[in-house]
Amino acid sequence: MGGNLTGTVRLTRLALRRDRIQLPLWILGTTVLSSTSYTAVREQFPTEADRVTALRTAVDAPAILMLRNAPTGTSDGDMMAFQILAFLAVLAGFMSTLAVVRHTRQNEETGRSELIGSMVVGRHASLTAAMIVTAGANLVLAALLALALIGNGLPAAGSVAFGLGVGAAGLTFAAIAAVAAQVSQGARAANGIAAAAIGAAYLVRGLGDAFGEVQPDGYTMTSAWPSWLSPIGWTTLVQPFAGNRWAVLVLPAVFFAALLGTAFALADRRDIGMGMLAARPGPARAAAGLLSPLGLAWRLQRGTLFGWAVAIGLFGVTIGSLAGTVEDAFAGNEGAARTIRELGGGGALSDAFFTAMLAMVGAMAAGYVVQAMLRLRSEEAGGRVEPVLATATGRLRWLGGHLVVAAFGAVALLLLAGVSAGLVAGLGNGDLGDRLVDLGAAALVQAAPALIMIGYVVLLFGLAPRLTVALAWLGYAVSLVFGQLGELLNLPQAVRDVSPFSHVPALPSADVTATPLVLLGVVAVALGAAGLILFRRRDLAL
Amino acid sequence: MTTAISVSGVVKSFGRSRALDGLDLSVDVGEVHGFLGPNGAGKSTTIRVLLGLLRADAGQVSLLGGHPWRDAVALHRRLAYVPGDVNLWPNLTGGEAIDLFGALRGGLDRRRRDELLERFELDPTKKARTYSKGNRQKVAVVAAFASDVELYILDEPTSGLDPLMEAVFQECVREVKRQGRTVLLSSHIFSEVEALCDRVSIIRQGRTVEAGTLAELRHLTRTAISVETARSIDGLVELPGVHDARVDGTHARFDVDSAELDAVLQHLHRFELRALTSTPPSLEELFMRHYGNDAGTGTGDDGSGSGDGDGGRGADSRMAGV
């Protein structure tokens, strides 16, 4: 075994050096977000009565419970955990899975592991180094979260439980990514599997909370059994500040050990650069549909789009089926109904609910668009654009192929969400036609921010190719936080207005207003046109 | 039009480093032109400028009568490019990638494609992620030679190919040359360049240091001579242009600067020549001369050596000495 680990220390140092900016940014960003949320909770819900009212609303609204957690109490710590704990677990998950894949499969793909593997380095050194770095990052994150909360004056035990809960989720997803890196065909696929695992864990936990049991006090809850099946559920089930149930942390520990053992066992059986499943032969000749820049872009992007379509379709069906529940749940609770209306921008209760949910779909579609458009940069950095542009393919045609796929994909995803929600909701209450039209239109207006993101990424790609990936996700995250969480974080309106999400008409509760949509469209086109001009004029950044 | 590629005084900087520093290159229509230089000399940068992927900071570039940046798309219809490091889409098969490159270039010859696949022994049904470097290289080479174009720009096209495939590649180059097409061949393999190229340009640190036919280039350097005479030789070592001389009575071996060859032979005549072998410098020696520690005029005794015992030198690289 010792021979298998030779060189681990050196590889760990190499990985730390490569991640010296990225990981600290993740950790600090996550910590800052938790502190901001704490401040927001205190400003937004200053009194016990405010908190009880808000939580009473929440426990009756499955959609809110899906997005937050089951509330555990009204103290500052409890309220903060209710708002942000599951979300922080997601962030820790992405930090960890991206790091593990980066230091395992991505190294193999770029051929770096082959070079390293030929040196005095054991078979397990690479995976071990990746896990050491990722585990270390999660430990630091847990410690910083705990310290930041204690520094804010929250109880020490609860703060530590909060930090450990988030760190444990990160570790669990790191182990999932370690297995995915062994099983999959490449880094992209490994990241996809890991991201799907995070999404599924969030959804399963959401179901557990949505179907949880309300306690006699009327505003705290016990999560239902699905939460126990989800790594993010384990984090919330620790119940920091309320129960501080340390024993729950045994679950992620056991799960982590088991998956890590599996990953090492798989690593023993696998050849470098290959997946567990052998690649099947494909066609010897290209189909006619592939033979154009657009055809190529579609071929490269369709897998990602289908993945998103499944997720968004399921989400649409889920919100459609909750429409009736919302009406029933608030039938006898006028105060709660008013809160929902305020959140959703007024109008009928179920309309307000759909407005809030379709805004989330808009955020997802914008996320898809960023991912799809970043193909431009990965094609360029990976050297695959050079032979294409050396053919009679102009730069605009090449870029246009990816742009068309991303724009089409965003509109298709939004329509899918609106139609699936409308179909299910309409079949439920009998006015199928109205529901389909209303929700389809409500989903479609969300295309505006997605188009802005397309323009924004094209601009970055033309202006600063090497910074495109980082700045694109940063811009997306900022838009999301300002636009979607701006209310939650109590940000001033001027700051929220920076985000394109803040300007989308609140359909179906409000009426369509053309002006903001036209303006958003103009901004998108201007950003994209500037990016195209810059890209035509710049050198390829290989 | 007789000039396919004309580059003069091209400068290209990346930040502070100057990749091209007044580079000149001239390639005639119908010739196979060797493009040599050590790693980092600027060969790939030059090729990317020619392809309009990079924009020159200064200097004149003309490609097939057009401007490589402004007329990129129109020019690319008339040329095929093989990069030195072929990156393919992992989930496309080799056959799909070949068809795609062909279609994007404006069409490819189906029969020729299939014939080339056979000659290069490439399985087109395999996904690119399972190809070795050599096989990825074959994908680009097949896609290029299956296209009906005027100019082939090949950037170290045979890196990773085995000797059998190297031979197939050389046949392909000769075939397109016979059809009157132009080839710019950047390469590190001297035997390949000596076998294929009509003219050669050697660059160093972004500047052209030599250009001409192999015979012309050879003229600029030393020839290795071995002689046998009837009478004992003397006074040879002192002659200008003679290097590394070993005189053993009626035997002598030495290198001589090509410019002094005539004077040296006249000196040797006095001792009644019985036998004489002259070996022209190989391209490799030319190259080493330019890139050895003491580059430039080559008066130093750096490792160029006489090399007349080099068994690998082909017959076609020998020249009659007298």
C-alpha cells in the first residue's frame, strides 16, 4: 500500500499551488454569504412575532420548504439556518466535486497524469492528493463558518454544528465525485454526474421538508423520511442551534468512508484515461446534419441540453402539481396568503406562487446559457477551434452556431417548464387552455435575462478570453444574488437593479409590460454585438 | 502568380516576448518548402499568422494573392492545414471528424478519403478519445489530403507517426507535388525535409537565418573530405578554411569551408591525388551549425563534426566533390 501512495505529498503541494486562488475564493465567498444572511435575518425579522408569522407561512407552503429547510425555531441561528443552510451545503458540494474532478480526471484528460504517472508516483497518489486537498478545504470552510458565526455572537455549539454540517456535505459530495471520476468517460461527464448528485440530493431533501410534520407550536417542523436519504438532508437534520444532533454526522462519515473505499478499489481496476465502460465504435461517416458549424455546435451541446430538459421538465411538473395545494393551504390563512402575494408581486395566490417558481426556472435557464456559451472558450482553449477556423468557416459562423444552440436551448427549456407546469396545473383544476397560455407566456418572458447572459458571455469572450469562464460565472452569481435573493438579503433597490432578473415582468400575477422586455433585448443585442466585433478583431488565445 | 506565400518583415509580439521579429518567407507555387527551426523559433506562430488566426503587428503577408486576415474564409477554401498537435472532439469518431473538416473546407473527395484511410490504416469508427497521438495526427492528415486544394500547410504533420506511416505521408506529399500544388512543411525530421523539399527556410528566434535550395545552403558551410595521395601531404593544416584536419602521411581527413574548396584541392593536386571522397553536409549539420551554442558564421569547433561515417545518409544527399 505504501508504494501506491508514493509521491502523494508532492502531488498535494502541486494541487494546493494550482488551487491557491480558487479554493480560498470559494471558502471566503461561502463564509461571507452566511454572515450576510445572518445580518439580513436580524434586519428583516427583528421581533419574535415577525419570525413566527414568517415561519407559519413557510410550514404551510411546500414550495418555500423545498427552497429552504424545515424551520427549527425562532432564534437568530435557527432563522439563519432556515434561510441558507441547504444552499451553503450545495455550495460546499460544488466546491468539492469540482476540485476532486479537477485533480483526477481533468489531469488525465490533459495528459498531465500520464507524465506524473511515469514518475516516482504511486497508483493512488493522485486520488489521495485530490481528497486531501478537498477534505482540507472543507475543514477550513467548517472552521471559518463556525468562527464567523461565533464572532457574530451566535452560540458556540450551534455555530460549530452549522460549520460541520456544511463541511460534511462537502466531504460527502467529494467522495461521490471521486467515484464519478473513476466510472465516467471523462472530466465533463464526471462533473455532470457529480452535479446531478448534488441536484438530486437537494431535491430529495426538499421533498423531505415539504412533506414534513408541523409541530404543535405551529411553526417548527420535523422533516419526513426522504431527508434522511440525502447528504444535504443530513446537514439540515443536524439542526444546528436547535437540536445540535451530533450523532447525525455519523451518516456522512460512514458514507464518505464507503465511497472512498469504492473509488480506490475502482482506481485499481481502471486504466489511465479510460472509463469503466468501454467506448463503443461509432459511425465511420458523418451524418449530413453534423457537417456545418451549427451542426457541430448542436452535436457538442445536445447532451447538456437534454440533461437540463429532464431536470427542468420535472421541476415544471412538480410546481404544476403544487398549484392546488397552495390554494388549499392558504384558504383559511389570510395573513400567510398576503405574504405570498407580496413575494410574488400581488394577484391571485396561485399566480403569485407561479411567478416565484418561474423566476427560479429563469435562473436555471440563465445558468444553462452560461454553461452552453462557455463551450466557446473550452473549444478555443482546448485547441479544437484552430483546425475549424483554418477551414472556410468564418469566426462569426462558428460562434453563431453555439449562440443559436444556447438561445434555442434557453427558449426550449423555458417553454418546457411553462407547458409542463401549465399542463399539470390545468388538468388539476380544469382550465387547461388558460393555464397553458398563462404559464407558457410567464416562462417565456424569463428568456430576456437568459439572452442578456448570452450577450454578456460573448462580450467577455471577445474582450478577455482567458478570464471568460471566471467572469461569466461571477456575473451570473452576482445577478442571481442581487436579483433573486436581493429581497432576502435586504439589498437596496439600486443594487438589485443591476441584475437582469430584477427587470422581468412578474407574470402571471402582473400584466406584460413591453418596455422592460424591449430594453433587456436591446442590452442583450448590444453586449453580443460588441463581443462579436471584438472577437473578429482579436488573436485566438490558445 | 508564381508566389504562393510571401512574408516580409513580419513582427508578432505576445506581451513582452517577441515571437516573430522581422520574419521573411517566400514559397513559390508548385514547390515543397521546408520550414525549419528549433522549438519556440516561431514556426507555429508564423503558420497561425498565415491562417489569419493571429494578426501580425507589422510587416507584409500575402497568401495565394490575398490577405490572410481580411480574406481568411475565401483563402481557406483553397488550402488545407494540419496542426502539429491535433485536438479532436472526444465523442466524435475519426470518420466524422474527417468528414466535418472536409465539409467545412468546402467538400472532400470521398474516394480519395477512403483510399487514404486504408493507406494510413486508420479505423474511422473509433471515438477520438480512444485515439493515440499518431492516430489523431492521421485524422488531420487524411482530411487534408482528401481535400482538393492549392496549398497544404503542414505543421510538423508526422509527429507521432511510425516509420511506415511516415513513408505513406511522403508519398502523399509527392503526389500533390506532381499535381502542381504547393506545400509548406514545418518539420523537425531532416530526412523528411531532405527527401521532400525543393527549398528550405531556417528560422531562429523569430527571424529567417537561411533560405534557399539545399544545394545553396550546403554551399555556405563545410564539406567533409577524405583523400589519398601518392606523396606525403604537408601544408594542409595551415590553409585557410581547413578544419579538424588529421594528416597521416599520404592520408588526410578534414572539413573545408565550401568557399575555400577550390584552393584546397589545388593544393592537394601537388601530392598527386589517388582517391577522394567528399561528403556534403547533411541538413542536420546545417541545422546544428545554426543552432549550436555558437550560431551564426560557424567558425567555432562546435559539434558539427565531419560526419562522413554517417551510414544513415541517403545517396541523394551526396554530391560529386570534384
